[in-house]
Amino acid sequence: MVESSGASPPAIDSTVPHTARIWNYWLGGKDNFAADRAVGDQVQRFLPDIVTSARADRAFLQRAVRVLVGAGIRQFLDIGTGLPTANNTHEVAQALAPDSRIVYADNDPMVLAYARALLTSTDEGATDYLDADARDTTAILDGAARTLDLTQPVAVMLLGVLNFVGDDDEARAVVRNVMAAVPSGSYLALAHPTTEIRPEESAVAARQWNETAKPPITLRSKAGLLEYFEGLDLLEPGVVTCTKWRPEPGDPTAGTDVYQFCGLARKP
């Protein structure tokens, strides 16, 4: 079953670079414009490993979803999903558990347009898409309740989205509000760019991003990211660079550091 929610999106301005399309470019996708590629290339000049970092974030998503399905999770709330590429949350989850139910939320008009066309589902499960800002947790939770049973455990996915919520208190409130609405046995998966890997280069790249793209980005420390997991049971290996979170055997990137930290935690 596939559902879609939200009003018709506004017109897409291809001349203004946007995070979802820049990340799509770094991930090797085709749903981006010249302005997005230009900014992506500019950032890569400051951070040569940014493509590796973006792909490590996507690989963390896949490994985390497999762990979650193995733990019995069949419901996923993916906030700030970005443009659909290969191995999206629903594809990984439903390949292992066809009855999995997934709700995506994003507020980019291009993401909305592509999500409606590409986010398919198994017959046993469901995939829904909400047009909603990550900071509007009430709208997200109300919309998600149409597809998910919020009295049963849910995996909340916040991968590469809280960095676009610049105020620290507001970012923590996003996590707190969503996790308060899901029951014991739910999980939080989080990935976020950090200041702690090549900090000077990262700061320059962030300034370049904020001068040329939208929405603006905020980098945070590992200590700041650990605050998002307060009150939750953090799974091993804790908050680490994405390449070092339970890497696959033989993964050539497993010994490297990337600009994204990540973690997975269970609500007791």
C-alpha cells in the first residue's frame, strides 16, 4: 500500500541549490541541477572526502535498518528523508520484513514530487509520505498516526536533518517531542555532521555552504550529539563516525573517519 499526504508542492526553483539535491548529487543520483552540482563541487574542494561521508551516512541507514528489523521493529518514521535513491528505508526494511510500515517526512517540493512517484511498497506493508518540516513534530506525529500504530514500537530516523535546525534547544526539542510520543521498545537512529573531524576544513566548508545553499547548516560536537540520546539506551559502539558503526566485514572504509557521527539507541 502506498499513500501520500500534504498539499501540492510549490514550484521548484532549479537556480537555487538545495540540500536534498546536493546530497543526491554526492550519492551519485541524477535528481539535481547545475546549481546543486556547483555547490557540491565547491564543498568538495574544501572537504575532499565529503562524497565518502555522504555515502557512509547512507550505509549507516542500511545497517541500522537491518539491525532494527532483526530486533523486531516493523514501523519506521524517517524524518528529513531527502530524495529517494537506492536502498531507501522502506526498501531495506521490506526486503527483510515485507509487513514493515514506513512513513517519510520532508518539506522539500522536489522530494515530495519524487516521493509520490517512487516510494512504492509491498502489499503486506505500507509506505506513506508527509509534507512537513522536521520542527513541526505535531504535524509529523499526527500524519504518521494514519499509517503507524504509535502504541507499538517505532524506529525514528533522523539522519542528516537536525544539522538544519540551527538552534540547539529547538533541535533537542524535535528529538524529545517525537521520542515522547512513541512507546518503550522504540528506537532513535541519528546521524549528524560533526566539528570533530578536520574541524578547520569542516568550518570552512560549512561557511561556504551557508553562503551558497539552503537551508543553512550547523555542525555539532560529539558531546552535543550525545545529548540527543539522553534517557535512551545507546547501543554499541555508541556515537561514532559513520564508517565505524558496525561496519560490514571487509569494508575498506571501516578504518577511516568521515564528517558524520551516528548512533542508535533504544527507549527503555
